[in-house]
Amino acid sequence: MGASVTVAAALANTRTGRKVLIGVLAMILLAVGFVLTPLVAIPLAVAGQAATAPEGVPLTAPKASGEWGYPLAGAYSKGRGFGYNPVEGCGFCSTDHKGYDMAQACGSTIYAAGPGRVITAGAFYGWGNTVRIDHGDGLITIYGHMEWGSISVAVGETVTVGTPLGAEGNTGKSFGCHLHYEVLQDDVSIDPQPFMAALGLPLT
Ligand SMILES: [Zn+2]
């Protein structure tokens, strides 16, 4: 330490030496700032987020229970439920509804409801732009009617609950922007309402 102080003192006596010293000091300050900034900024960001998030409504991800969660984040309006549900004014819409319709604004993010592997990511018959996820044990979920160009996963990709899949749209046999959420067990569509309720995620 004594030697470095002597060197610093000697450097401070010359013009070039002072420039070197100032340079070294500036680098030390930069390095300290670099280390300290995340330590201060991260707790601040976390505190800010906690302060602005309404209770029970996450800002960026849907509510989850265990390994499963809602395919939409926050509030949505219920469309058609499962079963016989003709759509007034829509001749091409099926009367026997195989899924559960949930609507937010056009372009709202749609999330994977559970962990699995993507088996469809694109146009899929009357479902329009669609993502299908194979969860294993004969369980498949379908996310239909997505916006053009919005699908953000690829076939073969592994997803977990809350992985963004695409955006709510009006493609395929659809009558206004909504998510057609469908659950299949052994290739048979089952009612998503009791299925989700059993996972602690009641659909309203
Ligand atoms: Zn539907």
C-alpha cells in the first residue's frame, strides 16, 4: 500500500501522471457503480412492481396453481361454454362447442396452461391459427383463433405454465376476438370447466 501511495504521489506531480491517475480513479468509480447499480435497482424495481400490482392479478403472467395456470392473465369475459351452444348470427360456427371461450382485447397474450410439448403451431382447420400442446398421458390442450403472425412457439418446443404462445385473434371459424380453449383426453374433447376447477383454477 505504501509503495502505491508513493507511486500515486509521484504520478500526481506530472501532467501525464495526473491524467493517468484521473483515468484510474474514473475506472474504479465506474466499476463500483456497475456492481452497486443492480443491488439498488433490483430491490427498487421489485418494490415498484409490488406497489402497482392489484392484489391477485399478476402484471405479466396468468394466475397459476401448481404446474397449471389460466391461459389468459387477468380478467376476461366468458364466451361460449362447452357443449350445445349455437352462436346467433354465425352460420359457420359449430353448434356443439368443443371448448371454452374466453375473451380479452384483440392481441392479448395467450399462455400455456400447463407443461408439455408443442405439437401444432399454425393454421389448424376451423380453429384458425392454433397452438396445440401435448401434456402426456393422453392430455392435449388447444388454443385457437390466434392473431396472424402472433404465434411465438414452434412445433417440438417444450413449454411450461405461463409460456406465451401468441395473441388473441379472430382467425378460423371465429366470431370476434377470443381464445378458444379446448382440453382433450385420449382424443375426446372434455369440458374445460371441471378440468380446470379440479386443478384449483375455476373458470368463471
Ligand atoms: Zn370456441
